Amino acid sequence: MTRSKVGVLTIGQSPRTDVTPSIQRILGEGVGIIEAGGLDILKDDEMHLVSPGTVDTIYISKLRNGASIKIGKSKLLPLLQDELSRLEEQTEVTIMLCTGDFPSLTAAKPIIYPDKILNATVQSLMDNGTLGLIIPLEEQRGSLLEKWHQPNIELKTEVASPYEESDIRGAAQKLKEQGVSVIVMDCMGYNEFHKEEAVKGSGLSVLLPRTLVARIAAEYLS
């Protein structure tokens, strides 16, 4: 029996051994994962080439050596497009391993964007009220507030990185104290343990992007 093939495209380097096991558990043994990364082509001494400019959108991801890296969107996009095109030659659908928006990418096959899935899910759950965001970097606060802007929805944000020692539980508790009713962990780096900590800190519903998009992919392939 031929296994279905899902592409996982990270904005950092592949393989993302900190993320793909979560996705594989949901997809099941009948689905294979092929990984690629926007920075795969770069050598260690070339990583400065994707450093964010002063007005660039800033992303954060992981390298193979476990270190985190800040990436400028404008410098990432051409690299990401090349890797996506190669990945699509081997897969049926691709999961974007970033909650950012990438409207300029062109694809021949379906791409599951966590950004779109998260926004649609929140819209289906909330007509109004206060939404809480846990985000990785302080530098991302302005752009993410703009990205998440919706009529009748008030936004509250707290910073707690998934890539270093941080107080996820405390961030979630602060969001609860600010009156939020749902929390989104706005980065694919957050894992199931981080979600558990957020739930313990807030007692609220917490949306975890990596498991949410994996379930969409599983449904698509079934």
C-alpha cells in the first residue's frame, strides 16, 4: 500500500524534530512526512543573510543545532519558494510550519497555512469578546496585533518564547486576568507541554497551531 506523503515546510532548517513527532502522531503510520526548510541551503556562516532589516517583519524559528534564529520575511521568501517547489514534487499537501502569512508564495498543490486555520477557528468561536495571544518575541507584538485585528474582538498579548526558558503558565494567567476568553499560542514552536501550562495558568480553551493543522491534514488525506 502506497503511503500518502505530507510536506512540512519550516522557515528555519529541517528536520524539525521538535515539531514533526507531534504531527506524525496525529497523521498516523499510514502517512509519511517529508521535511524542508527555508534556510536549508544556507551554511552556518551565512545565517546573517536572513537577519531582519529595520522595517522587516520578524519571524523566529529553529536551526538543526537547536539554536533559535530571528529571520526577516523579505529575505526568507525567495528561499522558501525554492524549497516549496522542490517539496511539492514529492508530496500531496504541504503544512506550513509557521503562523505567519505568505500570500506571495505560489503553489501547484494545496498548502495548509496555520495562520488561516487559526483565524477561521477563532472567528467560528468568537463573534465578539477578548482574545489572548501568547507570542514568542516582543518585536512581533505590533505586527501580530495588526494581523489579528477583527471587528468586535479586543486583543491582549503576552510574550513567552517556546525556544527558551519562559513562563508560559504566568503569561496565560496574566491573559486570564485581562479578561480573555480564548488563548491562541501564535507560533508553531509551542508544543503540547506549553499548552498544558497555558491551560493550568488560565483554565481557558487554548489553541495549539501544530496539532490543529495536523488534524486538518489528516482529515484532508482520509
